[in-house]
Amino acid sequence: MERPPLDLARQRGRASLSVRASRFRDRRWQIAQCAIAAAVAWFIAHDLLGHPAPVFAPIAAVVSLGTSYGQRLRRVAEVTCGVAIGVLLSDLLVAWLGRGAWQIGLVVGLAMTTAVLLDAGTLFINQAAVQAIFVATLVPGPGESLVRWTDAVVGGAVALLAATVVPAAPLRRPREQAGVVLTKVAELLRGAAAVMRDGDAERGLDLLDEARATDPLVRTLQAAADEGMAVVASSPFRVRHKPGLRKMADLVDPLDRSLRSTRVLVRQTAVAAYHRRPVPDSYARLALELADAVDLVVDELVHDRMAVAARDALLMVGGRSGAVERSSEMTAEVVLAQLRSIVADLLMLTGLGQLEATDALPPPPPPR
């Protein structure tokens, strides 16, 4: 049942390109924010304060902001303090000992030791060492510590201001990505229903390839949820969104399980088609009804609501799964079991616990 290597390579290449493009779309705001912060920091230090070459200002701004929202405020403090310690120690030692290889080693060692003794984080320690090297090697003479310190403060202040200016997009993205995941689940369910009915092995293999390419969807969802929580932690203007984002983050696991269960369903459907094992038409109808219920869940989540309104539709599908005919084919039985598993996973998105969702499904009739 394996696809030709060339077809697999092409599919993986398209998936990789899509993931990279999606990664850029997710990070384009942070990239623009870092670029603008660097320019503003340079403008303030160079044009307003009159510093001739305020290289530390844009460096501090960019390193502090980074390309993620996590722990931005802490990064600002660590970079600013790390620059201060590195610049101060380097200036003092260069004035006393001069420049050279062993002096650079000594300056870096002392700067990092001081940062460690202050119980600093990794970024703080690294910045102390890097800025010490800058001062010891690139600056023509000592005595400009205050200017460099001011540049670092300017960069840190710009970064701090930029860190609080966060768009609403990262707060919407978890809901939107949850909708993407469930939309794919609905598509796969409808595709599986078609394969159950027509027994087209080639279509089943194509659908299986499509299902296997869905792993990045959940990773993107998890990243979106983490990013949203980081935004509300770093921006005082967005903290009111924390409860809703926490609820969405709690849905990542059942969303992941529902997608995994759907992949198993697609695989069993493809196996049945490949080996020409019949699947009862009632199972195909269940898959289509379940896809319609998933559409209701998508609509609720996209509108920032727990999918309580979709619970009845899911329970109806679950109830019918306990009344359908049973098959003597093991593969068909696995298909039915996976449909019921997907229903249970989706019920957790409506606010039910795992045991409640499982208990809500009636037991299936005995096999023939």
C-alpha cells in the first residue's frame, strides 16, 4: 500500500514549502516589530541624543524582543543588565590592562562569572560576555561607558514599549487554527465515507497520504496556543483575554486525539478498499453525519464559544453508532470503533470530561 517514492517526495516537498510559508506568516509581525524597534532605537540614540555610533541600542532592542512573545519582559531586563555589566567590566579592565588575547579572555571570564554569581539567566550571561568583547575589541578607547550604557537603556526601553504593543492576531490564531484542524477532520471523514461506499483503493491511498500529512496542523495549533498565552503574559493590554486563551489551550489535547483517531479511521478505510473488504453503508452515513457535526464545532470555536451547541449533534451520531448493523469483517469493526472514538474526542470540545464523553456513547450491538 506504499506510494511510489517520487510521489511521496513531491508531497513532502509541497508540505514542507507550505509549512515554511505558514511559519513566515506567523512570524511576520514579530520580524516587522524587531526591524522597526531597531530603527527607532538607532534614531533616538543617534539623531536625538547625538551618539556617533550607537550600535548597542539596536542590538539591545532586537535581542530583547526576539521573534517570539514568550518572556519578553524578562529578556529586556536580562539584555539591558547584561550589556551594563559587560561594558563596565570591559572598560575598567581595558583601561587598566590594555588590549590583547589574554585580556579578552579575562574580560569574558569575569563578565560571565559576575553574571552567574548574580544568579542570572543564560541570556544575561551571554550578553555580558558578548558586550564585553565588543568594548574590548571594537571601541578605540575607554571612557565612554555612560554613552554605551545609555545606548543599551535606549534599546531596552524601545523593546519594552514594543513588547506591550501586541496585535490581536496572536489571540485569534488559536481559535482559527483549531478551526483549520477540525475542518481537515471533516474533510477526511467525508473522504473516508466516499471510499467506504465506492471501494476505490486509489482514492483510499490518496486520502491516506493526505491524512499522514496532517501532523504539522497540531504542532501549529500548539504553537499558536503557547504564543497566545505568551502575549497575555507580556502585554498588560491583553491580560483580560487570558481565561479564554486558557480554555482554548486546554482543547489542544482532544483536538490532537480527534485528528489522530481520524487518521486511523482513514487508514482502516484504505485497507478495506485495498483488500476489497466491504464496509456497511451505515458506517459511511455515520462518517458523513459526524462530518456535519464537526462543521458545527468549527463554527462555535471560530466564534470564540465552547462548542456546547454542537453537543446534541455529536450525541446523536454517537447514539446511532450504537444502533448500526455490525459486520463480520474485522476491518469494518475497527472503522466503527474509530468513528465512536472520534465522537468521544469531539465531545470533550463541548465541555465534557474524558469519562463523561466515553460514557455518553451507548454500547454497540453485538456483532453478527
